[in-house]
Amino acid sequence: MNTTIETKVYEGDQLEWSPIPAHPYLYHKEICTAADADNMGIQMSSVLWEKIGVGGCVLPHYHDVAEIIHITQGKVKLLCNGVWKSYQAGDSFLVPQGTVHSVVNDDIAPTYQISMFIPTNLETPTNRFFETILVPAQERYISESKSSV
């Protein structure tokens, strides 16, 4: 059930980098909590903005949910299907529930990624690409945004 009627904003500077102690030099900012997802009426365990420091990694592990990882900055090595491979910003990984995976910083600076943790359910209906519906008088919104810059 969707209980939210207003857009919620988390400004990056308001969120603190929290260490994830089990993984060396791994920090995260939670940009969508399970409670946020509940309020929007969607199935989502969490969305994290993660930073892996130089020499850091997400140790090999697996989840009881599916995970989508998108590298936004830097170079990493990913343990994928039992093999280590190199990837870079712009690459994405779709990790099924229960699949062992690991990400290692393979750069001379911190790497950044967005990780989405999504509950799985065998009874989930078939997904489809979303629909976008333009609102009437959209020209007004464009002119308002230009005048506020």
C-alpha cells in the first residue's frame, strides 16, 4: 500500500558514511530504507550508496534477496560465477538470491556503487517497463525550473 503522497529527499551531505565492519574499508549511505519502500508501496529491502576505500572490498557473501549493483565511479574486480573479472564505472551486475559474490576496489582512489536489495518471490507477477505520463501544462514546470536557476 502506498502511504506516501510527497517526494522525500535525502540530500547527500545530510547522510553520514557508515562503516560496514565485516568488510575492510567499506562504507555506505542508505538512500532508501525498507520503511521508505513500504511507504511507497514497493518491494525493496534497501538501496545503498557504497564507497569502497583503496585496498577495501566487499568480502565473498550471499543474500536472502536479489541484488543489483551499479558501479558509478572507479574500477573494481567482481567475483562473478566463481571467476574474478575487472569492471569499471557504468557496469552493472544482476546477482540472484543465494549467489556468492564479492567486489574489490581495483583503483588508486575510492570506488562508488549503488546496490539495490530486492526481495524475491516465486509468485511475483511478470514485470514490465514503467509508463511515464506527462502532466498538463508541463511548459509551466519547465519555465519555473529555468527561473529558479
